Amino acid sequence: MGNRNFWFKKIVGFTICGLAIAALLGWIVMSLWNCVLVAVLGVKLITFWQALGILLLSKILFGGLHKKWGNHGGHWNAEMKEKWQNMTPEEKEQFKQNWRNKCRTWGRNGNEPTAGAE
């Protein structure tokens, strides 16, 4: 009986903490939106519930719905590191060149910017 009571208290405690954190984050989003974006961009004020909706939407769009918290790119990083270590020097240089070509659009006329150029 005591063990069941312990787990019940633990679940209730985590639930209360989770709700408190969600409420705090919602309040922070609402406050920042209403203090910054209204003045800078002229958007409308939002309510607490709208702030929670924006928070949830941003989590879905930008953070995904991962089962794990933290280290989301660990598996991809390990795969890329292994792939890189197994490349020949020529393959590594070709890979670098491909990325330079992809990232070159920010330079002038396709060239990388020189020192002092803006």
C-alpha cells in the first residue's frame, strides 16, 4: 500500500510541476509578444491561451514531437562522423567542394566575400 501511495504522489507532483512550467512558459511568450512585437511590428495583443497555442505550434513546427528530450541530432552526427572517417582524401575534398558550391550564393557574383567586403 505504501509503494502505491509513493507513486501516486510522484505522479501528482510531476503533473503539477509540468503544468506550472507550461503556465510559466505561456506567460513568458505572452509577455514577450505583447511587450515587443506589438511595439515593433504593430501586431495585436494575445491572450494567455493564444500564447500557449503559439508555444505548442512552434514546438510542433520547429522541435518536432520527439519522444526523447535533448540530443536530437546525436544519431545523425554519429553517422556523419563515421561516413567522414571512411572517406578517402579525394572524397573529402569533393564533399567540401560540393558544400562550398551550395553555400556560395551569399557571396558577390558567386564568389566568396573578401576581407573587408560587406
